[in-house]
Amino acid sequence: MTEKEEKKKELTTYSGVIVDQDADLFNAATIAEQKFYEELKKTSEHKASCFLQMPKQDRAELMSGKLSEADAEERFKYASTKALIYTNDGYIITEKMRAAHKKINGVLAVLLGAAALCLGMDIYFNTIAKNTQLHLESAGVRYELDPAAMNHINNRRENVDDTSRMLTAQQYIQHLMKPNFQCHELKTLKDSFYEPADGLPKCRQVGDATFVVGYAKNPTFPQPVMNVIKDGQIYNLDLSVSGFSTVQYTLPVVRFEMIPQRFAEAFPDMVRSAAQDVVTRRKEKN
């Protein structure tokens, strides 16, 4: 089979609905990688998905069959968190260096590893994820979150007594991964996130991005949830910088400063122009 004859997965697009989030990565894989993926998927869909997210070197080592079981599990572990994909190679190299230099001071090694990880995460969030992975941003007016609006949704947070219909945090994210998942209409973040009838989330579609909010038990207490879905990938929407705490899954994180234009389109009453007077900003902080 030639490269031109390689298998292609059909990616069907629905409005804000995930059909197959592995399709793009599958189509970009080699024929050998596609076959390995199909065999792996028969025993574990999670590991198959992680395999596609790995760097090429990790995929090649897994396919060679020369890795020990522990080393193979390590590859899957670090491929499962998208924020670590870009630091995965560096992590593996660091581990090999530690094995070859056991006399290196343990404390120094930990500090160096932590510094490298922080640098990698900073690069990911501020360059790779922001400029090449999400593609949620567009040119236009610079926005920032309106503190008064954020105070409103913080104060609006319900004390839910009946959680019988509420999903757990794990069930909630699994619900979002279903094809044609169900959700109620969300007009503004100032509305209630909680739907007492069935506990399902609420959604607002803006272009090719879907904002999803709701409540989930974490682990047993109700807590608000915020996500963004773009190109078949689910992201945590983190507004903790404004004091709004939500359930966070093991998913890539989107902060407001990474998607201000799209967020402003979805919720214009939650933002203001970033040209706000500096003195006014200082007063608000105080």
C-alpha cells in the first residue's frame, strides 16, 4: 500500500459536538502507525488515543516492542495530558540522565526538573497552545474580564440541595465526549448554570467554538464546571484569575487571556475594553 493509498478516517462535523477527536491525528499518522493504533484500540481506546498524541520517537519505540511494560506505561501516562506532550521528550531524556548519574545530588535534580517543567509549561501556555493549538483568537479590540460581572456570577453560585440528578465530575466529562451530547441553551453566564430537571450542562455556540457550563459533584459536593470545545478537543475553561473556581479535569487548560475575542463574542456582558483607566483598575483591586 502506497502513502497515497493510506487509510483515512472520515471526520463528520456537527455544531459543537465531538464525533472522533482522534481523526486528525490518525490521518496524519503513517500506515504502520495507523495499523498499530487499530490493534491497540481493540484493547484500550484510551491508550490508542494517547498513542496518537505522542511524539514520533515515543510512537516508534512503542511499535518496536523493545520497551519494558513499565516504560510503555510511562509513555502512555505522559501522552494523556496534552500540556505535557511538548515536554515529554525532555522528561524521558532527564530520566535517562538520572539513571546514568546516580551520584548527582537528589535535591538539585528535583529543583532542575521542576524548573524545566515550569519553563515547558510556560512555553506551552503562552506560545504553542496560544498561537498554534487553539486558534480561537482573532484580531480586534483587546478585552479583559469585567470585575463587576465576575462578582455577579460568583454571587449567583447556587447552594444546590438536591444532587440526585447531578453528574459526578467524571460522568460529566464522559457526557461531553459522547457524540451528539445533550445540553440546554445558555444565553449568558449570569444565568444559573444548574438545570434541576436533569442536571445536564448548558451550551453556547460561537462560530466553531462551544462554551459549556454546568454543575458536577466533586467528589460529592456541587461545584460549577466550565469547558470550551474546539476542533473536537475539550478544554478546561479556567477563570480562577478572577476568583471563579471550577472543577478541573486532566485536560488542556484555556485561560481567558488565550481566547478574549471569542469569549467576548459569546458573553459580551462579561467583558470590557482593555483600555480601562489604570487608576480605575487599581481601585478595583483594592
